[in-house]
Amino acid sequence: MPGTTPSQTVGPYLHIGLPWPDGPFALAEGAPGGIWLRGVLYDGAGAPVPDGLIETWQADPDGRFDHPDDPRGAVAYPGLRAFGRCPTGPDGSWGVYTLKPGPVPGPGGVPQAPHIDVSVFARGMLHRTVTRVYFPDEPDANAADPVLSAIEDPAARATLVARPAPDGYRFDIRLQGNDETVFFDV
């Protein structure tokens, strides 16, 4: 039996094994106050990744999680699932319908700016990559955020801040290369 060759890579099995019943709806479809967080997933050469998967996890607008690990206690926010999973389209596009989160407590009680946690799965990656989306209309909170302010290079820090869009925000993710998105070692 021949061994695995270097040209064989992981995936693209994401569309087969990781569907989520609510898909891109972290907020119930049609719920009031909803926004779209949309973007494109790019590879290191700047080409769209048509077979990736984007997952999001977030707090509610009050900065609370409906999860037992929230030290303040799990609280359900009406219509908010707080988790979204969206496969990328043929053009690398993705989108998650959600609510803008509120600030959450950070290490030492220092508040973290409103943000959404993002996991990226794609071909050739044995492990997911993890990043965050911050919001451009939170400049003071972003400046004080302990995670965002730990990134010394302003250009790198800017890769974590979404841009305004007519129906919410835009956040493109670049896996490598020019303007590579900052990823966290978790």
C-alpha cells in the first residue's frame, strides 16, 4: 500500500462534516437589531478560499454569555444563539447574522472591547486558526482593550477591526501574505 504523498492535504470535507442547523444565524432570522458580519476568506496568494468554514462565538449586547463558564452566570438573550457557522462560497464569501456584542470582563477585571471570536477552518490546515473581530465605532474601548493593545504593530492591529457596511460590518480574513490577519495561539 503506498504512503501519503506531500500533495495530499486535509479537506475539503468541511461542507460534509460540519453543518450547523442554524448555519450563519447566530441571531434568529428577522430578529430586531440584527446585523450582518460579512467578508471574504483569502489564502496566502490572495485568492479566495471557496471551501473554508467560519465559526463565530460572542457575548450578547450586555456582555454576557449564555454559557456555564460565564462567572456572572449564564443568561439567555432573546433570539441570540451567540454561535454561527458559515461555509465560504465559491468566491470565498461568508456571512453571519448576529447582534453587536457588549464589552466583556477581561483578565484582572479590565473590560475588553466588544468583539466576536472567530475560528477559521480551511483546506490544508490541521488545526483551526482563531482571531477576533473588533468594531470601528468603539475607538475608546478598542484603545483600552488588553488583547488588541498588546499587538504593537498598528497595521497588524488594524487587521482585527471590521469596516462599516450598509447592513452591518465587513471583515475579510487573510490566512497569510500581505495584510495577514492576526491569529491567536489558543
